[in-house]
Amino acid sequence: MRSPGAPAVNEGDTCLSYGQLKYLAESVAQLLLDQGLEDNEVVGIRYGPGVHFIVCQIGISLANGVCFPVDPSLPETRIEQLFRQARVRYAFSDNGFKGYVETSSQIDIVSEGSNSLKIHQSTATEEPNSVDGRVTHILHTSGTTGKPKLVQITGAAIMHLASSTDVTPLRSNDKTLFLNNPSFDLSLFEVWVSLLAGAEIIVAPKTVTLDGSELQSFISRKGATVGFLSTSHFHLIAFNHPQAFSSLRLLLIAGSALNPAAIKTVLRNNPPQEVWNAYGPTEATTFVTLHLVDHPEAEMTQVAIGKAVGDMQVILLDKDSRRITIEEELGEICISGPGLSIGYLNGTEEDQRRFLNTSPTPGSEGYRLPLFKTGDLGYFRKEASGVLVYAGRNDRQIKQNNYRVEPSEIESTFIQSQMVQDVCVLQVKALDTKSGPLLVACVLSQEDDVNKITDLREYASKHLPAYMVPDQIISLKGFPLNSRGKIDYATLESELRKKFPRNNINTQSDAWSMLEQIWRDVLGIHAAHENDDFFDLGATSLQAAHLTVKIRQTFGKFISLQNVYDNSRFGKTLQFIESAENGKATEKIALIQRLKTDSRLADDILRSNGTTPTAPGTKEAHIFLTGATGFLGSYFLKHLSCTVATKSRVTCLIRSRNNLSSNARLREALEKYGLWDDKIDEHISVVDGDLETHHFGLADEEHDRLARSVSVIYHFGAHVNFCQPYQTHFGANVLGTKNVLDFASIGLPKTIHYASTIDAWGATGLVNGTKSLLEDEALEPHIQGPLHDTGYSQSQWVAESLMHRARDRGFLVSIYRLGTVICDSERGAGNPNDFFARVAMGSAKLGFFPLIKDLRWEYVTVDYACAAIYHISRSSSNIGRSYSIVSPDPKQSVSLERTGKLLHEAGYPVKLVSYQEWVKAVSKDKNLNDSPLLALMPLLREPVLGELTRFETSQKTPIYRTDNTKEALADADDIIYVPLSAELFRRMFRFWINNGYYAA
């Protein structure tokens, strides 16, 4: 133990030192002894994570008792059953509960919530249960006979956990989060491993643990260094706020199979120092294997569970109980060693048979006894020196919300209700993979009565913990049987899947239908009715957290967990959402539906089969380029003409317009920026076509012939106008992208290099509170961002979604998400008509510049953008990822405020004023009709989010991560990012003025 004055437990405003903790624990021990506690007697603990729970555990241990913690939120009937099974005479609890009454014995203690520890005594007169002297803890898991199994954990097992693994002992200056249910074996690590190392325990409030942003803030504020999360808890946070764990030294995860996508997201987003995947049943005292998860591991199809820790041993047995030593051969995971439980308290003969005290088959020796058969399947990874991979269960036991559940226990409870003739409980894959699988009870009864289902759910809720109450109870006329007359579980599960079809949101529906779809996905129900209660339908706290995330993503409305509890009925939830929509609910919902529907327009386009396409830098490459007459496209075409091999061909899709042929338009665009060279024609041909027309407006034969000859596509074509609505951008940006995918599907596979924009994220920083964005992050959770941005932004969200979905179908798509593209760094040649140019030149002429804090436009020079995209596109190892083409170093990214100051330094005196003052000055400018800002007036004035305009919603700009980009450019020392500077401003203005775009 550390010095008495060292901090031991921190909960809210309460901080106990080791000396204070020892004093309180000794007082608890004396209270128990005064009550007549016998040696090795089991004592119940009915507290959640906190000071009370920790003091009780230590006090019981000092009194030579055995700790039996239970979740205080369990039904009282369930707690009584557990304590009766262990013959618990004394239990600590805030208040009385079924079968137990409060005694006069209590200890005052200052902490969050209750201020005293109270002993409650059983009303039964049975003799106490004195267990094996080695046992210090009893933890319960689901049982096969209708009774829970009481796992006996020894002090030696906890000592082994605390001292002999890859992550223990902890450091004395560590601060460990305490956030798991005390009845979880993970809490043994949080409490005992921490205290035995002299570390500090940081109790995390439940309101914090399920919100990634709040959790990150809590970890940072408290200085926590160690966290241990259940897998489903980790998945919830990882998918919605992956940077939450960034300041931890150690992050451990255990409970079920780890989703590689979740861990990949965390590792790419400011990860903790170390992430460990742990495996072990309760019988193994928290975990028996560990595996350090790094970037290569996250790329595996399954994340390994690693090797045995300390003196533990893990072997695999085949179905004949013979030991497996061959790599990749499936077998049952069996464990032995000092961390193993000594068995179940009062366990059945069937349960105890899982502990083998003799070698199961002759010749299978070579491991220690006893040996515990976990019922889990695994295999040793090929060429990985004994690294184990989890592969599921070999019996009916399942993991539900990280709890081990025996379906037979639920079935037994249903039969005891006398309301059903027979019942079968099984797990069905959830509609929403982030919410976990569904627990479904199929019942046979004489009456097909809806009320009976309600009665059954109510009965189950009173006799089972929430995680064992089925998500769905379905009445059937009979069960499918196999040839032996037993229930055919595979067929039954297949039939159940048909009962839960995945329905996309109806494009003709309203807010009711959208919220109902969310409830379907989260709860796995058929339909929601106005008076349905979210929690009465079996929702867990994790599902409630998913509900808040989905509501925010779909409606743009922040709803807290407390709001969910306060408005748990469907109708109330709907009212809560609609009350904050400011009278624009219908328009917003219709637009969301339109964007989501349009993002699936290309789903029927499939990738062609064939060999790997030719890289753009090789002599045989045939490159197809869209958008060649745009600013970026013109520069990129010039870059191609200077860098591609002599035998490469470049075909540009350009529409003839305004009496100009497509060839003439190309020359005009290049001459505009001083890029035209007569030699440019040597590698380049032009096709007169329209991006937004089917087959580009070409004859079918011509279109297909061209498609079969092309090996590389650079899709840069887009319509950009920050004042026009989504519908105006739909043709070029959405249909155009769909047509490019259709083109790519013909002939041999092609690499597609798509120039997108950070505008695809829209105002996600302000609306969703997004702090940083990974390059490969999903777009859909951020749909509220473009909803409160420009029509261009919305079209880019849809167009990029088309590309994402195509990539998921096997298309070779790379996405380059550009910031605000400005002039080339050498000559200052830039687009005089884009948003940036109009704001810069207009403000310079006005003498005022808008000041909005925490807003960045992520400037990137056009020459850097072209060089970076081309270099990345040349390597096949870079295909299939997304890249942020912005400042590689966020410190070099120039804010809007700094932009105004640089403009001033460049010799254009401007006064920085508030946005409102700036707009007012623009409006009153007597030269407004000649101002570059005139075309932007609708954008500058129209509110889109409360009183904020589209210009203002760009504030709270997130960090655009560039991990992929930096990795891909690591070998390109000559490609250097040039930040905006006063000198660049001078070059830009000089180019625009000298070429007659603006007057001096």
C-alpha cells in the first residue's frame, strides 16, 4: 500500500486517501464481526461503482469474509434469488430490498449520493454458507438449469492478475477509471489491481461513460491513465467519438469479439499509448490472454486475443478432447493456471464437469490441472507463434450486452410463469450492428393473445436482469424440428431473420416514420406505436445511448440520456424532437430523405472483373479526365502533360458551349491561368460530352469503346456555386458522379481518383460538435453538417457517398478531399471568381474584414494539390483510401482572423470587425454593384441555423486529419505545402489586377 496520505479513491468531490480508506474499511470489518460474521462467510454488496462499493470490499476482506457484488438495478426478486443461493445473511445496500431488512449498523461516509454504509440482514433463518478459505469473491453468471452459476474467485487469482500480466503491476502514479458494473469481473481489475499497485481509482459517473465527448473531457480533467471497457461499450464510443481515449496510457477491452473497424478508427484518431484486447471468462478472473493491438492488427479480418498471461496456460481441444497443436485448426479453448476459479459455489454436477481434474484423453497431457473448458472456440493464427484468435461458441451460451447468458435459464423462467407451453430463446443478428444482436424468445401458447406477450415481458422483467429480458417475444404455432425430433435452431433463426427485414427510410414518410425507423434499428421491433415505452420494450442503457446518437444524426437535434428517460414514450420523443425544429421540420426532413435517397442512386452499378489496371505513370496508361476547364482541372491537366510517360494518353471530357467547341474551351481555360503550351496537344485529346447526361451524351458504341480503352479516371468535374440550392448542383455533381461510375464499370477495372472537398462534411464542427475528422471516416453520421451548409456542400456529400458506396462494392476508388484551393505558389495565378477571391478582394476594396473566431478555410495552393494527388495516385498501395489535401500540420493552417491580418500585411489595410458589422458595411457600400461581394449577398445574409448564416456555420472548424496523406507522401520530399502568407496575397492580387479581372 502507498503512504497513508496518497490518494486512493476519487469520486466527484470526494477524495479518500489510503489512510482514510483503511480506517473506513476496518470500521466495516468491525461492524460485520459485531454482527456475528463467520470466517469465509459470503456477504452481499448492492452498490454501484463508487466509494461505498470499494470500502465494503476491503472491509469484508479484512473481516475474512467473501464479497458477493450484484448490480443494484437488478430486480429485487433476482437479487433475493442470488443471495439465497449463496446463503447470504448480511448485505450492504442503500435501502431495504426483498428478503432483507435494515439493521441499526451503519457507518457514516462522505461521498457522492448516500452518506452511510448500511448493513441489511436476511429475514430467513438458514445457516450461513462458509466457503473455501481461498475464496475472496463470488461473481455470478447465467446457468443452464434456470439457476445462476456462482463463480468462486480466489485471492491468489486476483494477485496473479495484479502482478503477472503484460500490463500489470500498474504504476503507483496511475489513475484507473472505475466505470464497469461491480458484478462484472472487469471491476476486479479496476478496484483490486489498482489498489494493490498503490494507484488511484477514478470513479466515472454513468452519465459520463456513455457519451464519448463527455468521457474524453472527464478523462482529461481527472488525468486518468488506465481504462478497461467492455467491447460493446468500446464500440459505442469508438464509432461516435474515437478520440475519447487519447490521453490514456493503457486501454484494455474485453467481453466479446472486437470489431476491427472500431479499433481502426481509434488507432487513426489520436489513440492512447497502448490498446490491449483481452479475453477470459469470469472463471479465469477477468482475463487469461492479452494482445497488443496496433495498426497491422487492426487491418486483420479478426482481432486476435493473444497469448496466455503470466503463469496461465491456454490449450485447444478437438471434439474428441485431443489437444490441437496445428495452426488454424479450430478447437475449444481450455484454460488452467493460478487465475482459474476453484469451481462454482453449490454448482450442479453438470456445471462442475467443465472443470477437469484428470486428463480428458490418454496422451493429452502437457498442461496443468484442473483444466476449465470454456465452451469458446478458437484457433492459433498461422505463423504467429501461438497467438490465439476467438471464433465463437460451441454450445448455446451467448454473450448479450457483454453478459454471459444461458438461453435455457430464460426458457426456464418463462416456463415457470405457466403462461406458455414451450419456449425457445436464441440470439439473432441485429438490424443495427452497432447496437448488438437481438435476444428473441419464441413461445408456444394455447392463446394467441397480444396481452399475453405484455404479461410475459412484465414477468421476465421481475425475475430476470434487464440484459436477459428478450428484446422480442414472438408467439409461434410450432418450432421447426430436425431429423432427431429436436428444435432446428438454424432454421428457426433463419425464419426469425425474415421477420425482421431491413427497411430503408420511406421517402414519402415524415418525422414519425424516421423516428420509427430508428426504434426499429435500435430495438429490432416491427413497428412503434405512440404509447410504446422505449425501456418497456427492453432497451438497455447502451441502446439508449445509440438512440441519442441516431436522433442527432437524423434530425440534428441534441437529445441527452436524461431527455430519453424523460420522454421515453414514442409520442413524447417525437414531440421533443419536433419542438426544436423551429417550424422547418418538414423541409429539413424532406431534404435529409432526398440526400440519403440520392446517395444510393448508383447502387445497381457493379464493378467489372479483371486484372489490376495500369497505373497513371506508366507508358500504356490511358487517362480520362473530367473538369479540365476548371481551376484545379486546368492545373492538373498541365501537371499531367509534364509528367506522364510519352506513350500515355489523356482524354478530357468537355462540353462545347457558348459557340465555343470543346477544344476551344480547353485552350481558353488554360490560357486564363497562363498554362497553355502548343505542345500540350501531343498527349491530349478532347471528347465533346456532357457530364450530367447518360453516357455523357455520346452514342452508346462510342461511350463503351472509350470506356474499354481507359485504365485511369480522374474525376474533377463539378458545378460550384455557394448561393445555389442542392437541386441546381444535382445534375453535374450527383448524376455526373453516377455517370462516371457507370463509365468505370465497362471493360477492365479502372482506378478512380475523385476530387472531393472538405465541404462534404459541411458544418459538422458547429452542428455535431465534431472536433476532428479521420480521412476514412463515414459520411452519414455527419449529414447534419451539409444540411446547414450550401447546396454545393450537400451535393458533395451525396457525390462522395456514391463513391464510398461504390468502393464498398469493390470499385478501386481513391478520394481526395480538398480544402480551399488558392493560387499557385510561384506565380500567384488563381481563380478570380471563387468564394475566397471574392471575399479577399471585396474586403480589400471595402476596408473591412469579417472576424469569426475558430474558423479556418484550410487553404491549399493549387500546385501542391495537383502534385500531391498525382503522386498518391501513382502507387497501387494507396488505392481505396481517402486523403485530406489540406495543411499536413494543423499549426500551419491559417484561421480567418489570421487571413485578415495577412491581407493587411500585404498592403491592403483592412479593419477586423464582427461578422454582423462586416455584412452591414457590405450592404451600405455605395460601390456594391461593382463589388466582388455582390454575388455572395444571399449567402452572407440568409440564416440557415438559428440566426447564423452559411458563412457563420463554418465556425468551430474541426481538425481534418492527414494521416493517410502524410503516409502516402512520405517519399515525396519535393512536394512541400506552402501556407497562405502576405506574399501569396500580393502575388494573387497582382495576377488578378494585371490580367484585368479586378481594378487596382
